[in-house]
Amino acid sequence: MNTSENTPTLVFVPCFSGAPWSAEQLAPYGEAPRRTLRLPEGVNDIERYADYVENAIADLDDYVLVGDSFGANIALALATRRPRGLRALVLSGGFAANPVDSKPWKALMHVIGKARGPFYRQLTLRAHAHRLASPFDGEGQVPWSEARSRELFLANTPATSFGARVQASLTADYVDVLGQVEVPTLLLTPSHDVLIGEDASKIMLAGIPGSREVVLPRTGHMFRFSHPVSYAAAVTDFLATALPGSRAGAGA
């Protein structure tokens, strides 16, 4: 049970792959209490993901939600409920509503979300990995690539879960309830992101009271993986200001 008001637990919500945050990604947060989890399989509704996370952290009295990409949408959905114990919110590469503004790509998402077997492994995941890529992935603290993104999904994401999460992403819409977020909020944005359009962070910045944005230069959508140290530094700097005196902002 986390009882000290100065030691909120950092709760890391996974991206579209569903995989928990790795030890390498968590290490830069030093001694701050932290928790991560694996997303449930086959769930096609963001509210149900938010239910899952809320139940998984029901024992925490004080916590910060750190959601990346798809996980940011889940964290946002939970934050709009104004849950007891939530003290701050970090949304990286996230969105309040369907981030795909290209009609051809939106139609393609519906198609590739239904792929199974070799079509999923060879076509869907290669296409998705390409959309996740940026020119800066290879120069991070952990050099990243399209091949590594595809491997992440091959190891962690069944085709049925990929399809269900596509549906959840395309139907999510929290734009009209952004004002219900009542905690300090950081929008952490990569400088290059083909998957998530520029409007996504602008909509959240305009709608979430008192929110602030930090753009990490020379990073892409997979910056949690490629730039874990820079990413964590931005999070801990924000928490040091938002929650002064808290170990959550101490870092390594």
C-alpha cells in the first residue's frame, strides 16, 4: 500500500503492443516507486482498458499515470473519471480521438486489422513498423529500427489483439471531456511522428486545463524505446515542478 503523499507510484501504461515497460525503460526513474502491466488481450474498447488499469492499481492511494501512444489514450480515459489518488498525468505520443486523418490509411487500418497468419506477420506488422519509424530512431540511447518494432509486436501482440486495438483506437473520442482532467498534465511529443498527426497534441493542449507540452528534438514515435533516458528526464523534470518534494521527480 502506498501511503506517503510524497511518494506517488509511477504507473506506466503500455503502448499498442501491449507489452509492459521494460527494465531498461524503467531504470532512469531511479528509486521512485513504479509499476507497469501488460494490456489484456482481445479488448476493442478504450473504456474497458481503462477499467482494467483502474482495477490493477486499486490498491494505490497516490499515483501518476504515464501512458505512451495507445497507452496515453487509456491513461487519458481514466483521468477523465477523476479517480481518487491520481496526482499527475503524462501523455506521450498520444491522442484524444482517432489520430488517423488520412482517409486511405484509415480504410487500410480497418483491412489490416483483420489480417491473420502470415498476412499479419509479413504485411500488417511491416506496414505498421514503417508508420512508427522516424529518421532519428537509430541515433538514440538505444538504437531502434523498423525491424525492432516488428519484433516487438511479433513477440507480444496476437493478431486478434492488434485488430481489437485498431478498433479501439479508431472509435475513441475524449475531445469533449478533456476539461474533466483536473491534475497537472504533461504532453510529451516527439519531433517527428508520421503515425500521430500534429493536431493530436494541439487538441489536448487546448482542452486539458493547465497542461503543458514538451517536444523532444530529434525523436520519433518510438522515443520511449529509442531515447529512454531523454524521455525519463522530461517526465521527472515535469514531476519535480508539478509535485515538488516528491520522489517521483527525483530520477536516477
